[in-house]
Amino acid sequence: MTFKAIAVNPQQPADFVEIALDRLAPGPFDLLVEVKAASINPVDTKVHSSLKKNGLQQPRVLGWDAAGVVISVGDKVTGFHAGDEVWYAGDITRAGSNAQQQLVDARIAAHKPHSMNWAQAAAIPLTAITAWEALFEHLKIQQASAGKSLLIIGGAGGVGSLAIPLAALRSQVKVIATASRPASAAWCRERGADLTVDYRDLKAQLAKEGIDKVDYILCLNDTDGHWSAISELIAPLGQICTIVENEKPLDQNQLKLKSAALHWEFMFTRSMFSTPDIAQQGEILKQVSQLVDEGKLQGTLSETLHGLTVENLHAAHAQVAEGHMQGKIVIAY
């Protein structure tokens, strides 16, 4: 028995192609999932760009953010059974979720929120884990005293749209988010930002609000472009976390003088290296699912495309690549 997938075409890597794959067999810790919906993230477009540049020998199925139904489980899996509804962000080293079926390590999956449909659920896992790890494991803002401030650069995007409410829910920090358009600023405020500023003139915008230093900075967009402002704005003994790789060397002099810390967040680290705490990602998704079902955390879905097709995948990638997404785009299968 075969199933359909949409993959990068090895003959023409700029294009996607529909392929048929043989039925998968779960490994010891795997779930075999019938994918119901998958969202598109910047990592999808970055991997695709790399493949277009470097080429590939075999079709590559992208997509690492999904919700679906468990078909079968591996012999070492606990807590999941056939028929369970799950969500997950997956593992970048394995075949992705732009397919009717996918294998995912059960330890990085969780039961999907009951209150969400497939498309709504698929919009959340990757960005929720990224935001959670950045805020609570790297920056540790939950330990901050009242009066401390957090600047989120890129507040209206997928990660920012969850980082804002998570910070508001689980810490006492003042949340400042960047947004360049009125609609984006409104989106950020609706999600819990105390203040929004235009990223194109960050220092001046903050100065108007009487702010010359912030205690925490989460950079979700253009580390190189914002680095000068980040270095100047971070408070002595402050904490910086970025999810965006730099293309040029980052000047560390001001960070050294301020004894400020720089953290990198890459959501796939735990699955790539099979870290001893790999199951922490399943626990994060479990807690996020509970927050959603309790009505404390809202979804980030902004657009749904219907049907697992080459055309829909091209359209979704094009929209994400523009870099101005508000929330998330999902393909429902």
C-alpha cells in the first residue's frame, strides 16, 4: 500500500512534485501518523532554498509541523494508542509532514487540544516549542521580578504570536513587541503585548516611551540587521536569545562589557542529537495543549489552504518567504 506525498523534485529542486511512498513501519519509539494538516514555517523555505542551491539525489519531503491520527505505535511507545489525535513539530533529519503519513518520535509528540480543529492545531507545535524553550529554558523569564522588561523582535510572526501570550501568562515581565504595520501592532496587543514599537527605528521608538534599556531580548527576525540595537539596548547582566542564524560575525564587545548572555534557540536540537531530555518537547506540547483547552492561549492560524497539492505547497512557501506573515498558514489535507 502506498500513500501520497509532496516532495522537492530532484530533477528541478525549485519545484515540488507529487510522489507515492510505500507504507511506513514505526521504529521502537515511533508513532505512525495519518497527517490531517500541516503548517509551513520559515525553516521549510530555508531548507528548500538550500536544496535549490546544493541539489539532491532523491525526492525530499519537507514540513515539520502537523496534527493527525495515530495509525500504529512502536513497541517501546507509552502513552499513545492507535486512534489518538496528536500534534508535533517533528525532526528535521526525517521525512516531513507534507505527506499523508509520517513517522515521528512519540517523545516529541503530545495529544492535540480537544478544542481545536486540525488546521488550528497544526499551526502551533513548532512555534510553541521554540517560544517556550527560548523564554523559559534559555532566558528564564519566569524567574524575573516585577518591573523587568522583555523585547520581542518580530512580534506578529508565528513564534512571536505565541511568545507574547506565553510571556504574559507565565512571567511578570513587561512585554514589548515590534510591529511595523497597524494591523500587526493590533495583533500583538490583542495577544498580550504591553507596548508595540516599530522595529525600523527601535532605539528612537523605545526612547519616546522613556525606555533606554531592556532586561531580556528575544530576536525572531534578522539577527544581523538588529544586532547593533540589541547590543545597545540590552541591560547590564541582561539576557539575549535569538532563533535566526547570523551571516556576519557578531560584535561581542558591548555584551562583554555588560556581562550580558547570548543564547541560541534551535527547536530541532533535542531530536537531532537525541538528547537525554528529548521527552521535554512532548511535555511542553502537553502543557501548551492544556493552556489551549483551558482557554488561556489562543491559536495563531491566519489562513488555511485545502488539499495536499503541489500548487498549495508552492503558494504557502511563497507567502512565508515574503517574511511578513501575521500568524501561521496551514494546509489541511
